[in-house]
Amino acid sequence: MPHKKLEAWKKSIDFVTEIYKLTKIFPKSETFGLTQQMKRSAISIPSNIAEGCSRKSCIETIQFLYIATSSVSELETQLIIANKVDYIADEDTEIMLKSLNEIKRMLIGLIKSLKNKSPK
């Protein structure tokens, strides 16, 4: 399955660029802290989708999609923390969390679809 055609991959790539823009306004003291963690988590989502799609079996693909889903949860937590320490406004946090939730739903849909295709 070509990852570049997947809507979840496309949306997660767009999300990474938003995280980079958002973290530019974080204090310099966070360069190697929350900023770096958020970028890593964000990058992990499309990276694991791509890696999973390059695997030979559905089971392996599903495993990488689960890892991408875990990265979504990790990033969700980091966004909430960034909001709590006043690095991100409430409105921006809500928008970002809504986008992340959409990506998560897409990943779960892909996982379900692949599970239905794989032999039991």
C-alpha cells in the first residue's frame, strides 16, 4: 500500500509542519525539552505510517500503525502540557487536538480495515 496516497499520512505531514510553526514561539529554554519532544512525536506519526506501508505483511503494517497511534496520544499529552504552561493558547490547543483526533480516527480505521483483510 503506497503511503503517499493515504489521507492519514498526508494529514499527519501537514500536522508536522503546524507543530514546527507552533513550537517556534516556545521559549528558548524549551529548545531541548518540550519543543524537541513535540517535534519527535509529530514526525513519528507519518514516519511510522510510511514504514508500516513498506512492510510485506498486514500484521507488520498494523504494528507500525499502532505505533503511529501511540505517537498521536503522546503528542496529545504534550500539547495539553504546553497549554497548561501557557505556551499555546486555548483556541490553538483545541484546533490542534481536533486535528490530532481526526488523524487518530483515520489510523484506527486503517487498522480495522487491515485486520479485516488479514487471515485470522
